[in-house]
Amino acid sequence: MGFDFSLVIPRMGLFLDGALVTVETSAMALLFGSILGVVVGILRVVPLKPLQVLAACYIYVIRGTPALTQLFFIYFGLPSLGINLSGMASGVLGLSLNSAGYVGEIVRGGIEGVPAGQWEASRVLGLSYAKSMRFVILPQAVRSMLPAFGNEFVTLIKESSLLSTLAITELTMAGQQVRSVTYASFETFIVVGAIYLALTSITGFGLRFVEKKWNVV
Amino acid sequence: MCDAMESGSQGIISVRGLRKSFGRNEVLKGIDLDVSEGEVVSVIGPSGSGKSTLARCMCRLERVDCGSVSLCGLEVSSGRHRNGDIARLVGMIFQQFNLYPHLSVLQNITLSPVRTLGMSREEAEVLAYGLLAEVGMSDKASARPRQLSGGQQQRVAIARALAMHPRIMLFDEPTSALDPELVGEVLEVMARLAESGMTMVIITHEMTFARDVSDRVVFMDDGAIVEQGAPSVVFSNPQHARTRQFLQRLLVASGGGSVVRTGECVNGL
């Protein structure tokens, strides 16, 4: 049996539109997830027990439940509380909250990896806890966190395929649509997979570039 | 001179009944120590005697369990003061330097003056260049710590501490992590600082330096001050058996030329 890409190739525009949505949603989720994740990670190490526990619980729940369940909870569950979000809003919110749990752990690890002597030095030099964190600890922690951050971005690109279940026409959903018209399932998902691979490769490459640039001291 | 806060006739440093435990291990068992302005005090003693913990309590890196530490009449052990207030009174030099690896030498020095004293960046840089000149590191202002030798890093650390204009400088084994040939350059900077009238407390194993530079030597063992006095007295005529034992052990432990030097410490003065 032969494979026929001639049905799929003319619909490249659909794939690329989908890919664009994939990039947009995962980039937004990365942005919001990172901001929230840094907050969660800092709360995780701040010397105030209630905040530590709060952050730990958040990470525990996020990492212990499937991302798809979290998305369904936001999209289908929250309306019971009168919170109605569009598919797109639910998707980005869900991915962001999910990512924040993982980024929180990355940030915590990064902060705890900075030697105690750095805290001590900044402290005896008069910096408050917050200023030590901002000017001394976090800048060092970020460098060690970069590889894990990169993995998180790659994970987000792949997990954004879950948004297809919320009727968002990202890359996987675009594939579904092409497949339902052309019945060329094999060819369609070869193309979809190849585009994902390209996206994750570019991301990985870009991050290694940033890492290298940042590590030149 | 000390500020108006100064209380009574105590020294610039006044440690009273200081006790500190880590878990069940009591590291400081009631320390009383006064240091007067401009005095240079070396603290010697076997490892585990509590010397470092004493220094760390003085700059509030450790919370005290009992007793008090007052600097310039300010009871720093009360925990009521901000880090910035403490830093203006006391600077600390660590065995491992603890420079900020992500910042240049210049930025290492200017960070605290800019962020806690509210100094402008230009002002802080002028100050930093001046201090770098004093420690002989002017040409390394834009270098990163990892590009420097241990001795150079420690000299930068001293400049960094001085940028806060502290009244007191603490040194916690400042040369213990250095290769032997780099010890001299750091001790030289410290000796000049002592000459300039800085109040200094130096935790050290450098007996020759302790003898030559300090006004007073304090011998600690097992969490207590066993004996103290002028270096000539403590080194050449120690009153306590434990002090004699410690100095003897040093003598035996050090080989070759340094036996002669340490021998001078014990007998020569």
C-alpha cells in the first residue's frame, strides 16, 4: 500500500495555523506559569511555615492529578461556581496553573542549590531577606534552573495538545480536522508529529543557546 | 567614637553570658568578652572550641540562646534590628570568601552600599575603586570572582565589607582556605587595616600573625574562654594547661621552618 501526502500537503495552511495556536498557548502558559511558579517556588522556601505549607499543597495537588483532569475541572467544573471561561481562557489558565506547579519545584530546587554562604554574605552586608533573594540568590538560581526550564517549555508545547479536547484548534485539533476530511490518518499525524518535533527542537536549541550565553562568565 | 547609644564604660564590643547550642551540643558555654575601640583581638583554640560560632553570633548570623552581644551599645542579639543596621557596625570575612559569583568584583562591592545605604551608583563606584586600590586589586574591577585566586578573592571580600564602613571587622579563619603562598597577601592587607585603627576580631590559626599584629590573644577551648592576654604573655608564658597543650600540639604538628616560627611564638618572646 502506498502513502499519499498529496491530500495532506495542500492543507498545510491548516497545520500551520494550528501550530501557531500551539505556540501561542504554550508561550502564554509558559509566561504565566513561570511568574506564578516563581512565586510558588519562593513561598516554598520563605521562612514562614504557613506559606511553605500552602505552596507545598499547591505543588502536591498539581503534580498529583492529570493535566487533562485539571483542564476539565476548569472548563466544565468551574461554571458550577458561576465562573464561565471560554475554551481558550480555560486552556491557557489550566496549562499555566499546571506549569506553575512544576516550575515551583524547579525554582525551589534552584534556590536551595545556592550555597548557604551566599545568604550569609548578603545578610552580613546588610541586605534584607527580600533584597538578598532578588539580587544575590535568584540570579544565581536562575542559571542552574535554565535546563529544567527548557524541559518545562518542551513539556508545555506537547501538553498543549490537550487543548484539542476544549475545541481549540491547535495543532493536534487541526490534524483531526484534516484527517476527518481526507481520511489520510497516517499522513496527517506524520505531519503533525513532524511539526511538534520541529517546535520542540527549536525550543531546545534556543534554550541551549541562552544557557551558553549566560554561562560565559 | 561610639554613637550616643553607647552604654556605660563597655567596649565597642561587649559579649555577656553568651550561650549557644546546636541541638544538644552546647557550643558556647557562657562567654564574656569586651573589646575596646581600635583593639585587635585574635581568637585561637582547637577546632570545635566555638571560636567561629562566637564570631557568627557577633554579626548575628547565629541567634544566641542566652546572654547578649552589644556592638557600640546596640544590642544586636535582640533580633530587633534590620540587617542594614548591623552591617553598618560590623563586617564579616569568611573562610570561603563568599563573593557573589554572578557579579563583577566592582558590583560585588557596590551592591550593598547602593541597595542598603542608598548611595548612588557613581558614588559607590568611586568608593569601590578606592577600596580596591587599598587592597591592591584595582586592575581586577571588572573580573568575575572565579577568575581570581583565593588570595585575590579574599582581598576583594575585605574591600566589599569595608564598603559598608563598619566600625568592627570580624575575620573567621580568613586564610584557612588559601594555598600557603597566598596567605601572605591577605595577612598584609589585614595588618594594614589593623594599623589604620580598625577594631578587629580575628579567628585564626596563624599564630605568628596573631602574635605580631594583635593587641590581645584569646584562647578558647570547649565553648569557653580559657585564658587571654597580651600575645607575649599567652604565647610565651601560658597560664593554663590546656593553652600549653594546644600550643604544644601546634608545635609538634607543624614541620620544618614553621616549627622555628611557632617555636618563637612559644618561647621566643
